Amino acid sequence: MDKIEKIIQSGAQINSTLDLNELFILVMNTAAELVDAEAGSVLLLDPKTNELVFKVVTGLKTLELSEFRMDANTGVVGWVVRENKPALVNDTQADKRFNGLVDAQNDFITRSILAVPLVSKGNIIGALEAVNKRNQTGFTGDDLKTLSTFARFVVIAIENAKIFAELKGKAHTLEQELNRQYEFIGQSSQSRETLALIKRVAPTDATVLISGESGTGKEVVARNIHFESNRNDKPFIKVSCAAIPDNLLESEFFGHEKGAFTGATAQRIGRFELAHEGTIFLDEVGELPLNLQAKLLRVIQEMEFERVGGSKTLKVDVRVIAASNKDLKKATEQSEFRDDLYYRLNVVPVNLAPLRERKDDILLLADYFLERLSRKFGIATPVLSREAKDLLMKYHWPGNVRELENTLERVVILGREDIISIKFFPAEMQDVPDKRDSITISENATLPSIEKNIIIQTLKKNRGNQTKTAKALGITRDRLRYRIEKFEIEPSDYK
């Protein structure tokens, strides 16, 4: 193998890794081999301090120089970086640029040095250095050309590795943001029970069926099960069954081969293949047509399927989580949903209560959404006024958690206030009577029973305090006491 071919092969090899630490080690070992050197190093320039940093050192007696810093105004390598020129020194003792700093750090004798600059987009980013020719005859001009050519590949590899590290960091940040976006928030008894169930079922591969009204947070629960599972570093693939036309669902689920139908100009990978070793979330699974339900049942039971237009049976390993706002049990009774599929999906049922039944979660969720919205819009986190809190608590939230989030985004955008008042909330919210204060009157109620019911409800609201109850009813305490005795009410029962 001639020298040029060996350099190209070496360049391809170092560009095969995107980890910076692995890259530096590979570069230095390869460089030393190419010019037959005893030792060497990769140094990067820190422009803030004008120092050269030893990223990796090979061939020396110790590795103490790793991350060691040296003033870029000194030494042979310092000259290479300042002048943007290569240096070939076969007698270090006769070269005034040599400072012997590395030798002092490593109990090493440097006889000869070959150093070339690393230049990226016109800027000096460091240097590649080889030390001591093995045959002790000294480095040659061919060695200098070899190292200079190899340095071009090194720069490309470093640039790629840095871009990869940057993208990896951004991906990690996005993943953290995604996790925060789907954080399960709640302190009500129902939410605590749901969270406990998530913790129990997540480590298993059991199929989960999440039920609840639209907007209650079914996807949040599904993603939390995935995050808490052993598959959390694998794909989470969501399929919105209600949003995909019936004639495309099979292809979406299982993929198709080229030419399987008109318009199938290339092979397509389905959602189950994409979810291999991860989790597939079938949202609104109750909307699936019956013919596809049979094929879905087979996949869940056997973990195998064929692409549309294909004959090869494909095996997958996926965890299935399904969700529906329909009563699937009732749908099976009406022959709208296969009962065998229902029982296969309903291994672990998770039922999410509507927000109106989770009053303890409303203000906690509101604070969570306000904090998230403040990050989104780059503003200080606003707080709710007392009137706004009361409004949120008395509203019945037909759209559940999703409606709460959208409402708060509206008031934050329109109001831009540090303290959120009620004036920017939708008018329909403000016209809703407070159901906490309403009195339920049955169809056959009598006047005395209505009067008794009002007194009891008012006592409940005032925790059995008769003075406050009388004031709320607009009567004297004596009149209240008379009615309490008349209707045989025990105020202490309502404290």
C-alpha cells in the first residue's frame, strides 16, 4: 500500500467515529504510525486564554499531559500555531523555539519534532505533533507532507465530532423539555392513584388501556408509562387512529411494499416497525374499523405481520398502550368493537377522571402551565389573582386539562400581566354559576324540605358555624336556632 492510499484509508478511519475523546486517541495513534514516531499529541487552541491544550498524548511514559495547558507564545508547537506554518526540528537542543516543558512534565527526552497546524475555515484551531523518529535518523520532508495531508482529514473529523456533540446536547435539551411537557401533574386522590398505577405497570410489558374524556391527559399518561419503563431509550410512536383515513390505516400500521397499490412508488416502513423495541401508542383506538381490528389483534398476540402487498412475515417487539374516550365495553356489546381485542387491550385499565372531578388539581395545573408558558414566551411567570383562581375553580371544564391549558395561554397572550385578572378570560366562563353554592331541589320537594335543605347546605358551607350561617341566610341567630330545632338538625355534623 503506497503512502497516499494509506493516508486516505487512515482519514476514512478517523471519520468513522463521532466521539471526540475516541477521535483524539485514534488520530494520535494513526499520526504516529504514519510517520513512524515514538510519541505525539493533539493540541487545541483556547482563544480566550491563548493557551494550547493537550487533548491527548500517546507514547509518553505517563498521561499527565492530558488537558495540560501551555502558553501559545512558547515552544515549537506554539510557533506553528502563531505562524500557521509546519515545523520540522530534528535537533531540539539547537532550536531556540524548543522549551523542554513537556520533557520536564514526563521525564522524557525530545530529540526531534514534527508539527503541523490544524486549520478550520481559515482559523487555527490547534496543531498535530509527532515526536522522535523511531530510527533516530530524523523526520523527512515526506513525513512533513504526510502529516500535513493527514491533518486535513483530522480537521474534518473534529468538525464533524463537534457538530455531533452539539446536536447531541440539543437533543438532550429537547428530550428534557419534552419530558417536562408531558409531566404528570396532580395532587387529587384520583391523580395520586393514577401516578401510583403508572409506577406499578411501567416496568412491565403489560398492555395498557387508558380511558377518559377528551383532554384528560391520556397521552401524558401513555408517555409517562414509556418514560418509566425499561424501553425509555427506545422509540415512542403515536398513532392517532381517528385522524387517519380508513383506507390508509393498514399501510400506516404495517407499511407497504413498492407497487402494493396506486401511488405506492416506494417501500414504506409502518408504525409498528418504527416502534420496534419501544412503545406504540394507539390513540382513539375505538375508531378503528372492524376489519383492521382483527389484524391489530394478531400483531398484539403474535408480534408479527406482513406489509401491505408483501408476503414476508415480520417480527417486532413492541409495548402496546391504547387510549379511547369511548366506552369500549359498551361498544363491544353493540358489535362496534371486537370483544377479543378489547380484552387483549384491557390487561391493565387506567381510567382518568374529568377535571371537574379533580378540583384539587386545577390550581396546581394552572401554575404549571403558567410557568411553562412563561418559558415559551420569554416573560416573567405571572400569578393568578384571587378572582381568577375562584373563576378557575367554579368552572366545569368540559374540555378538561386541554381547555385549561389553552385558556391560560389565551390570557397570558392577551393580558401580558404580572397578576392575571379575570377580564381576559372567555365570557362563557364568567357566566357560569358556581355549582359549589347551588342548592339541589328534587322534583317532588316540599317547601319545608327545601327550607331544611337550604339550612343544611349553608351550615356545610360555614362548617357548622351558626352565627355565620344566620348572617348568610339573612336571619337572626334565634330564628336559625328555632328552625334547627324544628327540623332536628345537628350543626356539629357539618363542622
